[in-house]
Amino acid sequence: MRIIGGQFRARRLASLPGGTAKIRPTSDRVRTVMFDLLMHSKQGNLIDEARVLDLFAGTGALGLEALSRGAEHALFVDHCPVAHKVISHNIAQMGIGEKTTTLRRDTNRLGTNPYLSFSLLLLDPPYEHSNQLLKRAIHQALRGGWIVPPNGFFVTETPSPVRLPELSDPVAERQVGLAWIGIFRPLGNHVIE
């Protein structure tokens, strides 16, 4: 696995041991399409100077790719201790610790955001329960003030198209192999139960 584009292009990333908590890294091909959509959206370049929240971070590949392409800061959230070791290693190898924060927390229990709001939330949950995990994570992100509607964007990678009442219709959507990539805005007028 490697960084696809930007300042750290071709930099190799450490991977997680096989079978680690059902973690499935986003493939290079899917990341290429995802970041092309983000950089060339109708709203402009959504990565440039973004504050990125990488939920279900795994190896940190999505957040690190965003930093390589001009994001201002990335917070990596994953509950798996092995994932945290790999993320910390990848951050250290790239020498960008000042632009990153890591948080070991379950995405279902994000709580209130103690940081500044984020403009880009990257969500790549395990495929097996992706819709349930996405719904809970998005609920927590909105409820906890991690992203404030209508600012910012949610980016999802799932095995099928996502349609959740908290999110707008897709700003962009693309199928890449078995993965569906969607870019959405949060809806500010939706009451979350």
C-alpha cells in the first residue's frame, strides 16, 4: 500500500496484519477515484486546507492521502489498538506529526467534539455492517458537533450506494469494482432521533 498522489506520492505505508479486527484497507484504485472526485468536484477542491476526520481509520491511508494532497490537519479515529500502532508508525515515517492527531475511540461513542469542526469526514467502515456503522457514525458526528451542517462533506466507501436521511443526495458518486464511493453534505434541518 502506498500514497497515490501529492507531496508524499509513492511513499509506502505499513499495513495491518491479516485478519486484524476485520480491517480492510481501501485499495489504491479506490483511493485514486475517491481523491479525484474530491479534488475536482463542482464545489472546487474539497481537500485543499481541509480539516479531515478519518473515521474507521485502519492504517490511516485515507487521512494520510488527504494530507499529502494539501489538507491542513487530520484526526484518525479507530478503536483497534493494532490500528493505532500502524497509524502512528505511518505518521512518523512521513514526518507529519504536527498535522495529525490520533484518537482511540469507538465511532459509536464519539461524544462531543473537543477540537475545531472538521470540513471533511472520511468513512470507510467494515463492509459486513457498513450501513449500520455509517448511520451510527454519522449520527455521532452530527450530534457531537464534529461537523456542522451545512458545512463540510461526508465521504463514504461502502459495498452499495448509501442513502441516509442525515445526508443530501450525493454530490458525487462512483462505483469502483465492488466499492461505492459517495460524497454528501450533511443536512441541517434533519432531526436525528
